Amino acid sequence: MKGLELPRADQTILDLEGVRVELGGKVVLRDIDVALRRGELVGVIGPNGAGKSTLLKVILGFIRPSAGAVRFAQGQRAGRGAIGYVPQSFSPDPDLPLRARDLVALGIDGDRWGFSLGGARRRAAVDEALAWVDALSYAEQPVGRLSGGELQRLLVAQALIAEPDTLLLDEPLANLDLRSQDEIVGLVGRVAHERGVTVMLVTHDMNPILGVMDRLLYLAGGRAALGTPDEVVRAEVLGALYGHHVDVLRVHGRILVVGAAEVESLTCEA
Amino acid sequence: MALLTLVRDLLQTPAVATALWIGSIVAVVSGCAGVFTVVRGQSFAGHALGDVGSTGAAAAYLTAVQPLYGFLGIGLLGGLAIDRLGNRARERDVATGIVLSLTMGLSALLLFLITEQTSATGGPLSILFGSIFTVAPAVTLPVELFSLLALGLLAVLYRPLVFASLSPETARARGVRVGLVGTLFMVALVIAVEESSLVAGALLSTALLIGPAAAAVNWTRQIGHTLALSAFLGVAAVVLGIVLSYESYFWPPLHRGWPVSFFIVMLVLVEYIASRLWRRRREATA
Ligand SMILES: Nc1ncnc2c1ncn2[C@@H]1O[C@H](COP(=O)(O)OP(=O)(O)OP(=O)(O)O)[C@@H](O)[C@H]1O
Ligand SMILES: [Mg+2]
């Protein structure tokens, strides 16, 4: 593990300036100006097709913006292993001859040429990572036979074992039961706040992450708004994103955004 | 024991000894490359490369060049074309189909020319169904060298190849050069397929590539074990196939010897069916 450096919340580590993305002739993201700080956990929310996954892929360098730039702060480790990524969907072949622990171990040095020699230290590191996500009980199982939630937890472990500076999680809670959601959220929150890793977590439900979320990034109509939930979830702000009038309603403890193509339900406040 | 004595006797015959040695090397290379081919879902490309290579072999036959170089040359061109044209699995199948039909058209022409020119069917037959007993001692060294190259490539690629085959996106985020890894694997695959085309024939090289690998996948759950078992199953099928083919000279009614490719394919099939049955039993009891 990295030494315990206290996060300096004001330190910008990642800057998106005027980012515009066009895919298949369609503008998916426009005028994205977002600065992320070291050690903060940002929840990313927005309707289907808003461009959440696309935004993560732009940061990863998988998609090149047609305008604007993605800048990493000076001194920020760039490239190999600097960004941990858990994609939205992952379904390995059912017959794949690979165990859960092998999948996690790829996070250590899967980018290096040749074989790895194994060894006790490596095994202990993998065991530790498996324990973070409560996956020790199925460590020896073939990955093709695991459930979606079990796989998702392994991917989180695989991303974390590489000790990234930035962690991009695309709907990591989607397949998880409530207990596993809480565990992953707790883990990711500690990673952000204790180790100073910047985390972006895409979700359709703010409720599980309210306790650890520092800021909210709301995507709609290809535009983004970033701030505290109270700053962002307001009729004027969201109306500007959607490009037309919307209402933000609080009904029975739920926040509903009405007037978007569909009604977005963000959270139920406890 | 009887089998061992038999093999020892066979080794006294130089042509058979060469066949056993080359066949075993090729089986190891195919067995290892095959595991990744199966895992990456590239079986169609693997099969097509055999047919693609046969075009080169036919051209080589016409120009009196060693068929191995024909197989390898055109196979490499075809493999790189498939790799360049198709990035995602579906695109890759389309690209494979295009490259395949293009070269098969050429192949039809070349095989026609061979039969017209030489009024012999031996050439086309050996290209399509293999020529392990007639492989000239001259190819032993090149086959050894190319096999070493393919196995070396697979060893070097091992970790990133497993990673990229499992999940290209997380591999890429981790710093794996997924495109480069795929292209280098294609080179190893071409060598494996074209060598087994030489041994078992262009039409049957798929059996050596996919059969032992698919059986090994059923029997194992760690890719290192899968590779070892696949190589072993391949060698077993080739050695036993050669022995049976040699023995079949004494079999009624023809007393002419049955083609070795037939035995190899049947043995691979037996291995695969056995692995399926084993797996089904394990899953039933689990
Ligand atoms: N390769 C592509 N070519 C063309 N359009 C694309 C491509 N990839 C994504 N899109 C479009 O970009 C938009 C944003 O997609 P994205 O996957 O980023 O949405 P999302 O916010 O992650 O949605 P979800 O909540 O469903 O995961 C969608 O309208 C999608 O159709
Ligand atoms: Mg998405």
C-alpha cells in the first residue's frame, strides 16, 4: 500500500477543458469543463445515454475528444496503472480456464511481458485484495461461472491492487445486493479519503454513496454540472443541462427530476 | 508396452522418425496457440488461415518452392490482413470471411492449373490433406526454427495476452498494448496453423488447433494447466495417428495404408468427446 498521505482537497489532479466528443456523427459531450481534486469521490449521475461511460473513456484516453483537452496535473503519474478502471459490463466466456484470483493478479503486473513466477508475497497480495471486496470465498472458482456482482467485486479488487492515482468505476453497484453495495462504497470511500485516490463512480442511485460522496457530477444533454448535491440538483442548473425547463421535486423523501424525457429518480433521503 | 516397442521399431524408419518428430513439434505449437485461439474466440480465423495458406502452398507447388514457405507466406499476409481489418469480434469474422473467399478463389485457380499442368492429383491432395510422411528432411530445420519462434512469442506475450483476451478494456487501462499483443499473437497463430497444414493438411489443420485446446479447456481451470494439457493431447493424437496410419498398411481390404490425417482427426475427436463427458459428469456431481 501507498504511504498514508493526507489528501489535499484543493489540489487539482485532472482537468477537462472544453471537452467535446462526437461519436458516429452525434455530439455526445459538449463544453465539458471539469476539474477533479486529489482524494475526492465524485458521484457521476445522469439518464441513460447521457455520456457517463463516454466521459470515463475520454479520461482513460480510449476516446479522443474532437475539441478541448484532458490534462493531468504536473507530477501526476501518467500511463501504466495510473488509472484503475472498472467497465460497465464484463461477461467472460463461461468456459474460460481462469480463476478469480488469476483475474485479480493481472492487476499487479498483467501488462508485463512473459510469465510471472508467483511466490508467496504475490499470493498474499492477491489474498489481501480479495479480502477487500469479500471475494476470498470464491477465489478458486473459474471466472466464467461467477455472478455479475461477484465479477464486479473482482474487477474492483483488480483495479485497486495496481495502486492507481485515479479510479474510474462505471456503475460498480449495479449488480450488487445492498450489503455488497455498502461494502464496496465503504472501501472506495476509504481509498479516496485515506489514500488520496481520486474516484469517479457512475451510479443511477445516489442513495448508497451519499455518505462518502464529496461532489456530484450531473450529466444530461451532453453537458455537465459539478458541485455538491445541493448546488447541482436545482431546477435552474439541471434545466440548463437538459436545455429546457425541468422541475426538481422532493416527494416522500425522493428527489425527482420531472420534465426530462423521462422522470429521473435520484435518491430517497433517509 | 506393445505400443512402446512399436514406436521404437517405427523410429528405425527415417521417414517415420521424421514424421513423429515434426508432428510432435507442430502439435505442441498448435496446442498452445489453440488455447488462446479458443479463449479469444478466434476459431474461425484459425480455421480460415489453413485454407488461406493452401493458396500459397499451391503457388509454391507450381513454382517448385517448398510448400511450407507457401503456406507461411500467404498465411502471414492473410493473418495480418484479418488483424488490420477487424478490431472487434464481429468485424474480425467479416474480415476473415473476405480474406478467406478472396484466397480460396485464387486457390481454386492454382489447384486447377496444377492438375492441368502436371496431370497429377498428388499435389492438391497433399496440400489439402497433409503430407507428413513425405515431408522432406529439408523442412525439419525450418519447422524447428519457426516453432521455436512461435513458442517464444507465446511465452513473451503470455501475461498481456491473457489479460487482453479476458478483458481488453481493463487491460488497456492497465497499460497493455492490446493492438500490438493481438498482432503478435496473430503471427504465432499463423505459424501454428500453417505448420499443422503441412502435417495434417489445410482442411484438417483446424482439428489440431482447436480440438486439443477445446478438450483441455474442459479439463482444467488454470490457463497454465490448459496449455500443458492441450500440448500433450495434441502430441498424443499425432503420435498415435502416425502409428495407426503406419499399421493400417496391414489392414484389409486395401492393404495400402489409411491417411494419417484421418486418424489424427478421429483421435482428437475422441479426446474432445471424452472431455465433454468428463465435464458433464463433474458438473452433475458438483
Ligand atoms: N461508438 C459509438 N458510436 C456512436 N454513438 C455512440 C458510441 N458509443 C456511444 N454512443 C452514444 O453516445 C451516447 C452516450 O453513451 P454512453 O454509453 O456514454 O451513455 P451512458 O451515460 O453511459 O448511458 P448508460 O446509463 O446507459 O450507461 C449514447 O447516446 C450512445 O448511443
Ligand atoms: Mg454507461
